[in-house]
Amino acid sequence: MQHISTRRGLLGGALALTIALGGSAWAQDQGATVKAGDLAISQAWTRATPGGAKVGGGYLTIENKGKTADRLIGGATPAAARFEIHEMSLSDGVMKMHPVAGGLTIAPGKTVKLAPGGYHLMLIDLKQPFKQGESVPVTLRFEKAGEVAISLSVQGIGAGAPGAHGGAMMMMKQDAAPAPHGGTK
Ligand SMILES: [Cu+2]
């Protein structure tokens, strides 16, 4: 009898944990899509930064509905001194990030996702920490679509990408990524 109730307690705890992780913070205003010419930009977000962090990542989805390629060539934000577009790549078994040479091409009819572990915006020398629930204004500069104002919705420090279901999967992804911006501790 006592044995059974203990097991139940454990199961209940595991279930609650799964829901907490899997549900994450994505109930917020993630639906906003910004249109600029043939481009549609959605799911723009960043992570809250711990107090002393000097850099933050920016993540978003860019869809090109047009017939010609465009390119993300730069941007700016009042929240940081510098703005770069980065990619991650494996060199000597270690994931490293570096600026994307020549900008990030968005081919016609394609969707490019900037996400943890891959392409991302790199905001360097933050003026103040990013706090969950706030939003960070960013101006993206495209070769053809020109300047596009968006805002990054600040998620929790450990937040995974939107649509990444299941706590275990999210945690595995984060272990595999080399704490990209010092923001995971
Ligand atoms: Cu980076």
C-alpha cells in the first residue's frame, strides 16, 4: 500500500516536470510576423542574459516568398554596441561561431531559420541585461528588402527554440550546443 503511493508520487512528479519543460515560455506573442517586400520574418526571440553577460544571441525565421534571392547583410540595435550575423561550425571537433561572410542568403521560396546551434544574430557589448518578458528592438538590413524593424521577445535563460517539444529533447539539444553565448549558466 505504501509502496504504491510512493510510485504514484514519483510518476506525478515526472509528469509535472515534462509539462513544465515542454510547455516552456512560448505561450507569449510569438505569432507576430513582420513583412518586408517578399520577406516574412517571424518567431524573433532571444534569451534572458545573466547579469554580467556581454553578448546575447538573436533568433528568428525568415521566409522568402519572392522569385529572387535576398540577403541579410547586417543590422543594428540600441541594446548593444555591435551587431553581427554568426554561424556555428565544427572545427577540430569543437563547435565555434564566426561572422557569416558576405551575409546570409535567403533563396527564393525558402525559409531560413536562425536558431541556437546554427545561424544567429550576435549582439555584442550589451548596454543592459535582457530580462524575460521584455523585447529587444532590432533593425535588420537586407540587400533588397532594405531595413526592417523587428523585436526579439526575451525568453527564459534556458529557453529552447519554439516548436522544440518535449523536455528531454530540449535538454539534449542544449547539452550538444557549446553554451553559445555564456547565456546558459
Ligand atoms: Cu555568435
